[in-house]
Amino acid sequence: MADRDHDGGLGAFLKACRARLRPEDLGLTSYGGRRRVAGLRREELAQLAGVSTSYYARLEQGQSRHASPQVLDAIAAALELTAPERGHLHALAASAGRRRAVRPTSVEHPDPALLELLEAIPQVPALILGRRSDVLAWNPMGHALLAGNRDRDAVSVPGRRVNMTELVFLDPETRELYVDWDRKARAVVGNLRLVAGAHPGDPALAALIGRLTMASAEFSALWADHRVQACATAHYALHHPLIGDLAVTQQTLRSIERPDQTLVTCTAPSGSPSAEALSMLAHVAYPSEHPRPLGGTEEGSAARSEPLRLELGPLPVNQLPQHVSKEKKREVR
């Protein structure tokens, strides 16, 4: 069985990139009049890249294979692509026009090294994501912060795992969690685009994209835009149903042994209101335990949580205050 890129791959990406540029922004002369296409024309891009118009047209139409890295870099420079976009272009060109054998989808298991790191940071909301954004593992804080309405134990059953991309687009509570949901949605789709370009023959990934395209008009529109965005450090404002408003820094650590898997953490500056909010969340995530609060110490936490208890015995009569009457002193005796 074989599979071809269902949305045009290389050609669709190049067309989308051309449409985002204006001739005048690149120093090209625009003679006015109504243009039939948005952005750059093929001949204008070919001129900027230093290739013939006919060659570029064949490349965009999928009729020319095996474009050299030099030609791709020239096109990337003409389109002013970012580093992730440039890598995506090379990945699409490498698979353009090829028939790919569809391989059975294998069950993903969390990388042991990432799992060890996850278990070492119980106070930091964290989770391990697989290639298709399935949650392979999370700690109680990660679950409580990002998906407290879902079954925490579902990650251990491959068929029931939470998918973070589906959660962002199809779960109303996740939509409410992100104050700037639009920015989060663009980041998620942009990263999924990169993954799809690197793994064009993944049937489970294609099925996920198909489901989301049918179920969410917003996902469908963003997917058609062909923008790519690598997972990186990002700052998100959250509105959590239990701890209220907070701001977190999301960071992504990639496994060296299994580069398709990432450890995602959410942190806040020590001593900040957001860190205090995460400390409150720890009591929800670990209801039967007393974890060390973020930015504090176990001793300090115990001292603050335990009421002050003083054992007071009777004072000797000669130490009673002078204003106590003689009658009261006799009562004490």
C-alpha cells in the first residue's frame, strides 16, 4: 500500500509562502493594476531566487524532482523563510513525488530517560508528548494544570491517551484555559505541520489531521495556511478553574534517543503570584501528601501550616503582676 501527501506538500507550501509576500516589500517594482494572485508571482520569485521561471513552475507543480539543496536554499532566501520553515521546505522536497509505503502504526512508549526526569520534578507541571502530541506520561501537577477534567490514568492505556492537539481544538475547558487561545492554536498547528513534513507516511498522523479538519473549522483554516512553527520557549497566560489567573513559561526538551518525544514543562518565577498559584495547585495534585511548595522549604511550610501551641503552667505567686489583688493571690495559693 502507498500514500501521497494529501494536501499538495511542497507545491502547496510554496504557494502559501508566495502569497504572504508583497513585491514592494522585496524591492520589486509593482506596476499597479489588479494582480490575479496574492503576493508574489512565480516569475517574481524565480527572479529573486535566480532560477528560471519554467523550472520553478515545474518544482511547484510537482513535475521536477530532486531539487538541489542550493536551489532550495535560494528559494528559501527569496521567500525569507525562518530556520524551521527552511527545514520544512527541505523535508517536503525530499519526499516530493515519491510513493511512500504506509507502515503500521507502532505504539509509543515514553523514553525511560525522559520518564526519569519527569519523576524527578514532581513540583513542576510536566508531561511527555509523543510524535502525534499524544500524552505518553504526565506528573500529577501537569495533569492538574493542563487537563484536570480528564482521567489521569488514561495515559497508561494507548487507546485512551489524551491528545493535546485535540484537546486544544475540541475541549471547551482547554479553550477557556488559554487566555490567548488563538496564539496557542497557531503554535500547535505550526508544530504539527513540521511533524507532518518530517513523517509523510504516518497513517495515524494523517488520521489525526483528518479528524481535526472535519471536526474544527478553526483547525482546518490554520492547516490550510501552511505556517510552521517549532516548539520553543513560550509564555502563556492561563485562567485556571481552581487557582485562577497565572502566567507560565512553557519549555520543550527533546529526547536525544527518541527525538519524536518531548518533555514539556510549565514554570513560573520563584516568589511570583503565579508561583504561589502553582503551589496552591500542588495541594490539589497531591491531596494526601505535603509536597514542598515552589520557592519555599519543607520546614517553612510546616511552620506556617501548624498552629502555635504553648504549654503554660501556673506562675509562682511572687511572679504574679502587682495589680492582682491579695484575694486573687490567696485563691492561687
